[in-house]
Amino acid sequence: AMQIRNDPGTTQLANSSNLGSLAWNNTARRVIFVDTGSQVTCYIDGVAQTPVAYTRSGAFTLNLTAIGGWPRATPVNFFAGDLAGLVAYPSALSAGDITSLD
């Protein structure tokens, strides 16, 4: 799942990952989320899944990224696997950019 919040903590996009069963079959996958400011597209092994539109409001600062659980007073929803790496780019990647990452 994925959640996007603005600086005041208002949820802009909640629990929408559109990963489908492809991401959960015990096979190593390259998963990329691209946020354009009005929609999020998840790519699995270079293949775009259905984009999810949302309306961004308020200020956004990329200062907290949680991978593998929700950062709450009591953390929840832990990911029980392994991550090979994590990269945050300063701008949205195009489909061509994602293909070139292979």
C-alpha cells in the first residue's frame, strides 16, 4: 500500500498501490512508484499498472519515506521481505526512463 500526506499531515492518497497479484508471488520484482503531483503510477518490472489520480493540496516536503511499514506511534503493516535498494528521484521518471533502468 502507499500513502501520500502533505506537510500538515493531511492524507492526499491513502492505501492505493495498484500492485495486483504480480507483486506478491515470492519472486524478486523491481517496483517503482512515479508521483507526478496529480497521479501515482506503479511500475512492476517496467510495466505500468493502472495510475491512481489524486488532488494535491498544501505544502509537500520529501522528508519521510517509510518502506515496509507505517510510521505511527505503534508502527504497523511490516513488510516481511528483503529490499535490494531504494532511490528517490527529484522529478518524475518517464516510462522511457524506467525502461532504461533495466
